[in-house]
Amino acid sequence: MNFMFLILIFIGIFLVFDAIRKVNNNILEQTEELKRIREELMKNNKE
């Protein structure tokens, strides 16, 4: 019974870290996208 609880706790911790990793990747992708948009806007304003 204790072994089952340990497995469930381990799975829970893994899922939390996986969710944090996905959120972090989304933030990084959005930051890169904003950087590209900003560069395009600056380029278009100069023309």
C-alpha cells in the first residue's frame, strides 16, 4: 500500500514538472515571436 502511494506521489511530481516545462517553453516561444515582430516593425518603419 505504501509503495502505491510512493508511485502516485512520484507521478504527481513528474506531472507538475512537465506542466512547468511546457509553460516555460510557451513563454520562450512567445518571447522569440515578439522579438521577431518588433524587428519587422522597426524595419518597416525605416522604409
